[in-house]
Amino acid sequence: MRGITIPVVLLGLSITILPATANSYPDSSRFEPSSEEFQTCASQLLAAGVAQPQVAITCARTLHPTELSDCVATIEATTELNAEDILARCERVRRPAELATCVTDINTGRGDAIALDVLDYCRRSLLPIRFSNCVLGVGSEVNFESTAVALEACISASDRLLEEELLPDFIFREESSENR
């Protein structure tokens, strides 16, 4: 009797574990930009001053065309930076909308900010909005000699914060050969 139960159990397990189909995932069109999104991308990048050949290549290869073009358009409208410099940075981040928010917040909140430095620091940060909040919040209370010093202080702190989060909160005890 025992020999029969094992195949029955295996058959039961194989029936209950069915593979997921593509249709079962919610919002499967999320990664399928529409023609309007590509058109918006091209329109915004051209309006920002990006050359046509670069616009075609950039919009075609990006996963979220409007997020990228919104990033470029927002930063270009609030700074004096070259659109191609902005595009190069917006392409290299996971969160282009947060990059744009970071750059515009710091540039409008700190009068002495050098826009290209702000763009680079915001791009380097893994959490751009947290970074801009740090620069503006700490900078409003601490009298930094320049925005560059505030940028460096906040980017260094976020690096240390991430390192501390990765470290375990316990210490391994060395076992002696007697305890084994």
C-alpha cells in the first residue's frame, strides 16, 4: 500500500503547482509604451534642444520614453544646462522623475548652486529626493560655505548610511574547537 501513496502524492503535487502564464500578471502593458509616449518623448527632447538623430535613438531605446523626456524637459526649463548634458544624466538613472525633482529643488532652494554639480550629485545618489531634502534641510540650519560643501556632506552621509544598513547588527562569536 505504501508504494501506491508516493505516486499519488507526487501526482497531486504536480497538478496543484501550475505555471504562471503571461496573462496572469497585472498590467502587462506597463512595459509597452504607446505611439503617443514615443511622440511625446521626441517632441519634448526636440523642444529642449537635443539633435534629431539623438532624439530618435534615445526615444527608441528607452523603456519609459515619457519619464526620460520629462526628466530632460523639467531640468532644462529650470537650469541653464545644455540639453545633451541633461539627457546623458537622465539616461543613467533608475528614477528620472526623482532626478529632475532633486535638481530643480536644490537649484531653486540654494541660490549659489552650480547646476552641473547639482545634476551630477543628484545622479550619483541612489535616493535623489532624500538627497535633495538633506541638502536643503541641513543647509538651512548649518552655515555651509557653499552648496558644494552641502552636496558633499549629504552624498557622503548617504554612502555611510547604506553601508551601515548592509552590516549585520550582531557579531559572530568564534567557536573554539572544544565547543564543537
